[in-house]
Amino acid sequence: MPVGPGSGRPVRSDPLDCPAMTATSTTSTPTTTSTAAQPASSSGEGRVPRTYHVRTLGCQMNVHDSERMAGLLESAGYRRAQDVPEAVARATPAGDGGADVVIVNTCSVRENAATRLFGNLGQLAAVKRERPGMQIAVAGCLAQQMGQGIVERAPWVDVVFGTHNLDVLPALLERARHNEAAAVEIEESLQVFPSTLPTRRESAYAAWVSIAVGCNNTCTFCIVPSLRGRQRDRRPGEVLAEIEAVAAQGAIEVTLLGQNVNSYGVGFGDRGAFARLLRAAGAVEGIERVRFTSPHPAAFTDDVIEAMAATPTVMESLHMPLQSGSDRILRAMRRSYRSERFLGILERVRERMPRAAITTDIIVGFPGETEEDFAATLEVVERARFASAFTFEYSPRPGTPAADLVDQVPQEVVKERYARLDELVRRITHEENTAQEGRVVEVLVAEGEGRRDAATARVSGRAADNRLVHVALPAGLEAQDRAGGAPRPGDMVTVRVTHGAPHHLIADSAQCGEPLSAQQAAVNAALAPGDRVWLDDGPALFEVRRTRAGDAWERRQAEACAAPEPDTAPVAIGMPTIRLGAPGSR
Ligand code: SF4
């Protein structure tokens, strides 16, 4: 499902089976220790470690790759810009974070990705002119696709590296500084499996764990196979060792990550490997929630359903990309399942897990799509009863086979169909969420899930089925009052759903049991629906379970507060040693 571990932020906005798109910055505690050598900031004349800031565009693969870039840079002595007040103070709207080194981790899935990248690079150029020694690096799928072309169009870019060679980032930065010339390195195939690289994880309580990279499919709308290469699987032992490691560091949730997780094991001759991996991951001590993304309907087998149903820690949520309900269009997309098979999977999942929340991706207006094809999509959506759907207007992406098809659907037709699909999805998801009212759910409290939390005195997180839940605190309890019983990010809170909105749930059961006064009711009625208090006739319910993950989050906060000020940091003495309209939050 389209949610970053722990961040829980709704992130899917690409039309791929591959994990979702987002724009975020890498921010969290390193799982690596820094080497002694520290690159010096120009602004500190050798005394201030250079700072970095990673801007991430794109899918969960990119988010996880950004965690690795951050880990690599910290191992090389760089510091996260947001931890250095001097850097924060000079941050600009260009998205530089005030850093000495800004990495833009790009995605080429979105329309006009290159146009937007160069627009952003233009803004960063203006910042660079005012900040001597600043370096700009471009990574990710667009870098893989364009390579040297990026430097040709934006000569102020210092470093370009691709999806297959993340490990070279610190070395390329140093080479560019030393040579005073751009350093560009693009590899055609994977050099170092990314999971072996240092990682600064974004969340203290939940972690991405990559099980495979690349994809062997050839969906005609997708650029991923040509940029990420063929699928490479990690051995199960390595995956489990990483899960054990993140559990030991405090994480209680893991999301297994791959472009097509159901094909996991094909590389080492074990077609049942993914189901076995799920069971084993679910048995790792300390792990309470296992998720995975993304499966492919063609490769989804019943042994995976059995593993999900039989492993209590594997959550009852499934992101199953439909893309189209028309068999003719699925064929044109080179997606080898058909709509009845797709619906059959959902039926079997629900037989074994009646509460499973199933989400999807759908593309509207693929070349050649007729009104009849589109009607087939609407029919499948109606029958599938998705908990949420990420819908996309098709637009040709350079480098994909579908971009060259002649029967492109006119934009106005695409937009009109998109509006109809959106309306249907919204009605169904609202109905499905309304059906959750009265359910008692355990919510893993997250950071950054509810933009209105401070204003509405709520905390937010994900239920076991991955639905986003905004949870009212008991009257008078401040979110920061941990001693008073407020949950920390990473803690679990048991509440009752009191309202189902189209894209989220509200659980205000902490304040149930007492009717609103007339005055409170008047105030409530004047608020926007998402800000209102939603009470039901049941008793108050708000139970906090403090977890190891909450402890880990608290430790991380304390460590961040205790970070040395820049002017007391060690003197830098040399070169570094080190050579990845979504619905949801309010
Ligand atoms: S080619 Fe692979 S990554 Fe792209 S949509 Fe198809 S299955 Fe997903």
C-alpha cells in the first residue's frame, strides 16, 4: 500500500506497480557510524562539517535510495542540514535546506519531469551563486536516463549519478570539488546491491527493507525496466538479517520493497520464496507489522494469501494495481492478467481475510482506450470495492513503448473520463470508510501524517489495514505531554472509529461518553468537516500502549537535541574514506 513506513504519508501518485511517488526530504537518525574524516564547509573555513540535503521525488524506491545517500554522506562526515542551525537559517524557497550539498533524487515517471527538474535546478543555481562552495548533485531515474545531458543543460550541476551506482556519491562530490568540473557516472547495471550501503532511516519505528531491485516485466507505459534494469533478488538470509537489525534498533514495522515482490525468488530458483519470506519476516522478534509493496496480479499466488492469513503480524492490507479493467487495454499494456483473474484474487484474499483493505492504481486514457474499455474499468472498480485508488491520467512518457502509439486519446476525453472515475472511486471509498464507523482499531502513531493535527488536537497514524486515522486526544491532554499520557510516534493507541471520511478515518472516541454542550455543538458545526469533533454514542476509549518503537523515537529526539553545535565539531582533516492526488492526510 502506498505508505511510507512510519511516515505513513500517502505517497502513491505514479501509475506503476512499483512503489509510490512522493516529494520529501530525508530526515532521520543514522544507522551507521561516521568516519573520522569530515568534509569541511566552505562557510566554516575548515571547521564546520559540510551539510547535505536530499530532495526526493518519486516512488518508495527513491525514498529508500535517499536514505542510503544520506547514510553514505554521514559515513563520509557530512551532517544533515536540518540539524545545523546555521544551515537552517540560510535555507531558501529553492528547496536547498541551507545545505552545502543538495541532492535532487529524481523520478522520470511523472509528466514533464525534466522540465520541472531544470526549473528547480535553475532556482538552485541562484542559491549557488550566493553560497560559495555549494554543490548540486542529481540522482535517480532521470539522471540514469539523461546522464551527461543534465550537465549540458545545467552546467552548474556538480555531480550526476544513476540508479545503479549510489555508492559513488561521496567520491564524485570530492572529485568534482577537486577537479572543479562536473563528475558524471552512470552505470548500465547494478554495481553494489543498495542494501549493503549505509542507511540513514527516515523513521525510528518503521523501516523499508528492499528484497529486490529492477523488474523483468515490460509494461508498455513504464520506464522502470529500462532505468532500473532486470530484477535482482537478495537472499532471504540477508533480508531477514536486515529485519532483525532494524528490529533491534527499535522498529516495529517493516515494509518489504520491490518493483514486483511476487517474482521474488525467481532469480535463485525458488518460486515460493516470497510466501516463505513473509512468514519468516513476520516471525522476527519485535516486529509487529509486516507490509509489502508492490505485488503484480499476474504473479500473485495463493501461497502468498495463505502466508498473509496465517501470519498475524502480516497486515490485512494489499495494494493490487489494476491499471485497467479492459482486457483489451491490459493486453496493450503488456500486462498478462485479465480482469476476471484480478477480481478472483480479491475474492480469495477476502475469503481468508474479510477485513482486508485493498487499494489499487488505475490509468485512464491509455492509447486506444474506447468508451467501452473505460466502462469495463468502471465496472471492475464497482465490483472490487477498493479502500482507496490512485488514479492517473495517461500521458506519454518518453522512452516507453506506449509513447509511440498513434492512437493517443485526446486530452479532453481523458480528463472527462478521469473525472467520472474519480467520482466513482470517491463514492466507494467513502462508503467503505463509513462502514468502519464503530470499529475498534489499533493505530501506530506516526509523524507528519496529519497536517491539521496541531489545530484539531489530534494525532495521526495508520490502522493495521493501513487506513489513515486521525485520533482525538482526551480533552485537555496536549500532544507533547508525554508524561501526561500522550502517545509518542511509534506508540500504539487503541480507539474507536467515530467517522469515515472519503480519504481517512476519524477516531474521536477519547472524547465520547459526554455529549457536546450546545455551545460546543455550535462551534463544531461551524468548523470544516475534517476539523470537527465526531462523537458516537459509545463510551470513551483511548488506550495508549508504549512501545520499543516509541522509545526509539524518543532516543532519536534526544540525540538530535544533543548534536554538537557546528563550531564545536571536529576539524575536518581530509578526504572522506568512503568511495529511491494522493488521498489521505488532511
Ligand atoms: S514494468 Fe515492472 S515496475 Fe513497471 S509497471 Fe510493470 S511491473 Fe511495475
